[in-house]
Amino acid sequence: MLRVAVVGSGPSGCYTAQCLVQQDSSVRVDVLDRLPCPYGLVRYGVAPDHEKIKSLQNTLRAVLEHERVRFLGGVQVGGAGGLPAARLRELYHAVVYCVGAATDRRLGIHGEDLPGSWSATEFVSWYSAHPDAVDGAFLRDARAAVVIGVGNVAVDVARMLARAAADLSPTDLPQAALDALAASRVTEIQMVGRRGPSQARFTTKELRELGTLPDTDVVVDPQELALDPGYADPSGLPAAQRRNVEVLRGWAGTPPTGAARRIRLRFHLRPVELLADGGGRVGAVRFERTAPDGRGGVSGTGRYEDVEAQLVLRSVGYRGVPLEGLPFDAAAGTVPNREGRVLRDGVVSPGEYVAGWIKRGPTGVIGTNRPCAKETVASLLADAAVLARRPPPGDPLVRLRAAGIEPVPWAGWQAIEQAEAELGVSLGRGTVKLPDWQSLLTAARGAAS
């Protein structure tokens, strides 16, 4: 019997566990997560109004309920008070790290840390009820918002800012976030990219959703679109980018209706500074107009524009962070690896593997994690004969408990689900997420009482 620990219960971790039990009937997998709840970014990164994508939880659930897979929540690996990676390695034949990319890329500009300037991930964590999220009063006194970035996360946060409370009430949005969004006075939302529309990272499906929002105009400046050579002649673009251009072209030719809210899509503007208002909070973003440089990038033109904003959400990509006890490539934001095998000083480290964003960087969509996990599992199973020569000392769960670690079992997660369903009933809504560590752990412990 091969015992494998998978660290992280998001799509990458679940797909890794699934591949392992499907391809080797002797494998037993423990899926460890720092949080008492599984599913990673599917639970804490997918917008609450995207029910179809969130339904992927049902697929991941089937993996975690497999008879040879065990979910162990509330187990931190590495860091202060966490289980050292070296100790974890002693408990299993192999460990696969699927810890994602836990932080955001920074803009690196003056004023980036002014009050009112947040990473998009912080905003997403708040409305997704992540237990580490802070209630930063994001919407306090805000009338205009600027979202820097033109990927799917940027589209999500722009859409959430424009959503009516009636549309959000049936979702699992935490009650405090629903109340804040219902009281929001934000009516002007600008989503800004430094390059042209043909190079934007959003998918067409996400983009089109903006045009379906009630009482919301989507505005695009034809002159900004025309700066992009790919916009003028989209025939040579990949299909996905060509569809994006077609959607933007339609909006550019449609006059605003005077709706209560407006989303403006801006291009060829590079942020150079966040400007403070009289109270020391962010009051505007200074952008420099860019132009194509002929090599697929852009260069500055020396022309500037200040855009009013009391709320700035920075959505320019994720970045992996070092995990104590593992090597780390700071430039790439990944753990050095060869086909998923962890490399220490260029040499394979026996029994240590990676999959997902910490392996390849924050690229692709949820489904991209399947082939990534499959490659890592192939490497692990190819090493199985060697790994099995060092049997771990008994059931790892017994050892974890002996070390003072009491994981949240699957029954604990089911108790959290039940508590969230009951909370929703009490509020006259559907399921409503528990938003903090105390309520989550209290619910989970109720399963054992």
C-alpha cells in the first residue's frame, strides 16, 4: 500500500488524488488543507453568481468521498505553528504539493498602498467569505471604482460591483457582503488594460456577461480600440481573441442608454501613480497612454490621464509564495521541478512532487489542472517501487494527532455545509457561507459532539 499526501484540496489537489486512485488500486491518499473547507479557489475564488462553475464542487466532492481518499482539513504545512515539510515527508511515501499561487503581483507604483487601494484577491476573498479575509469597508464613500487589469478576475469584480442586490441574494454571498453591496453608491466602474483588446486575457463568455447586467451600460471608446492593430484586422487573431474583439466592436457602436450604472472598458493605459485625495485616501489613478511597440508589447507616449476613483482594485495576476522546507524559484514564483518531481539544486528530491500553479505558474483555466496533475502522477507512480522501500510508520492520522494536530474530517466539512444551509434558511435565503474561522470550526466540531 502506497500512502500519499496531497497538500491542497483545490482542483489541482483533487485531480491529483483522482489520478492516483484511478491508476493504482493500492494507493491511499490523504488530502490535507490549511482550511477546514475543501475545494480551494472553486469555493473561495469563483464569483457567487457563477453557479455553473461553482457546481464543479460536485465533481471534486466525488473525489474526496472516494473510499481510498481521506480529507484532513485545518492542517497547515510549513510556517509558524505548521507541520514542517520534512516531518510530513516522514509520514508518507510521497507528498504532492498543490498549494497554488497565494499572493498577488504588485504594480510597483507610487501610492499603491493608499487606503482604498486593494488587490482584487482581497476583494474576492471578502465576498467569498474566506476566513482570512478582512472587511476593509471596500465600498465606503466610493462612487467611482477603477479595476486595473483585463482578465477574468477583473471582469468578476467589475460585475460584482455592478450587480443589483436582488440578483445576489439567492447566491451564497455572506450576509455582510450582501448588505454592503446593496448599500453601495458605486455607479462608475472602469476596467483598464495597458495593452489592446486583442491581447486582453478575459474569456468571451465572461466578457459578454457584462452586457447582460440590468440597468448597466457597457461603454467602449472606439478610438482606444483602434490603437490595436489586431482590432483593425482581427482575421489573423486566434478565435478566442477574435470573438472578444467582435463583442467590443458591438459595444463601441452602441450609444449609452443612461442606465444607473456604467462599466467602461479602457485600453492602452498604463497605471503610473495612485493619487491621494485631501483625506489621504486614494482619489484618482494616473495613467500613461501607451501605443503598440511593434513587438507585441507597448511603450509609453508621455501623455497622461487622471481617472477618478475612491476604490482601486488591482488585478494583474497571481504569484506563488515560498513554502518553508521546499526549494523556490523566486523569479518564476514556482517550485523547481521536472515533470512534477521537485528539484533541489537541480537534483530530484525523492518523494516530493508538485502540481498546479506552484508547479507551472498561474496559467490556464480550471481544466488545465487535469493534464498537469496527470503528468505529476505519472512521475510519482513511475517512482513507486523505490518509494515503497521506505514504509512510513503506520497511519499518518494517528501520528498527526499524537503531535497535537486534530484535523477536520470529512464529517466536519459536512457539518459546516449543514450550518451554512441553516444560516441561509434563517436569513430567508439559500445557503449562505460562514465567514470566519470561529464559526467554521464551531460547526465542524459539532460533528464530533
